Amino acid sequence: MNMIRSVVFDVGETLLDDTPEWGRWADWIGVPRHTFSAVLGAVTAQGRDNAETFDYFRPGFDIPHERQLREDAGLGEWIQEKDLYPDVRPTLKALWDAGFWVGVAGNQTIRAAELLRELALPVHAVATSGEWGPKKPDPAFFARLLQWAPGRAEEILYVGDHRDSDVIPGSAAGLRTALVRRGPWGHLWADDAVVRSTADWVVDSLAELPMLIGAPAEEQRESA
């Protein structure tokens, strides 16, 4: 019997289509969007941190500094309703209505957390690595998540698109994990042997989750 109490979602390429933001970064550093995307894909395929993409165009690129320069120029981070994948809001609401505690926690900035909260998603809480300090795949990120989301580790499902940042460290922390097949990482690793042997579920849409995970843990214990 599945015993899930809380469902926590990664952000980029899980809830948000990151295409516009990567495009804005390409424009900022003066690189054609297709060129930037191709190099990002190569970095991804090698299993490296996507931040390394910038070093091919500007060695020693300081992302936090450049992000602040973008903000100062009025070209900073921006998250809009249209950036959400179509299945996001209906799935979050379905989980909320079913009685799950629903959270959002990913490797984003403090500003991104503010923007996500402004969307008024049907979730109980939003947090980012910018607010917490540690970022995935650091075990400290998942330790913080375990203090934040209700339930024991095995009662918390973490949903993401990344093998090395979501599935492997989340499972190592004792969480249940699901990988969604979308975005470059989700498509690259959906059929990966490690993912298939580690993740509890691999889904093509978040809309599959409510049926897969059943009733919340507390409700299951009450009916047992």
C-alpha cells in the first residue's frame, strides 16, 4: 500500500517550461538562442551542471553577478502563468483536494520564490535553495525538505525531471521519487537504468500522479 502524505515538486522543467528563461540568458550574453541551446544540450548529455554552459561563451562567468546586472537593467527573472506546463495547476489542485500536503521546492533564487508565490498556486508552501542555502543535490537540501514537509521520509514524494539532482539524492534521503519525462533532462533520463531502478514512478505527465499515489497516508491509516 502506498503511504504518501506530502507531494513536493521541483520547479524548472517540472512545473515551469524554462525555454523563455534560457532564451533571455542567451540574449543577455549575446549568443544566438539555437547556439546556446545546442551547447546546453551537450553539457546536459555529459551529466554536468547546466551552469557550465556559460563558460563556453564567457570563461569564469559569474552567474549571481550577471543575474543582478539583469535585474538592475530591468531584464531579470520573470515567471508568468503562461510559463507553467498545462498540467501543473490542475494536478496541484487535484492533490490538494484529495488531502495531500503540496509543496514546491527547487534550485531557484529568492526572487524566483517570490514570483512563484505571486502565482497563487494551490500549494501549502513554496521554498527555494536561495532561501534555504544548500542546493540540490546536496543532502542538506533534502534534510531541510524533511524538516519542512509533513510526514516521515517514506511518506514524502519528491517529483522532478533530473536524475542526479532529484531522483538519486531524493531516494538516498529516504523520500519516494518520481521523474517526469519532459524538458531536456526528463527526456534524456526517463529510460535510464538507474532512474528505472531508483524512482518509484516515471510519468509522462504530472496528471498521472493523483491516480498513481492513491489516498493520503493519514486517510489510509484511518481506513486500515
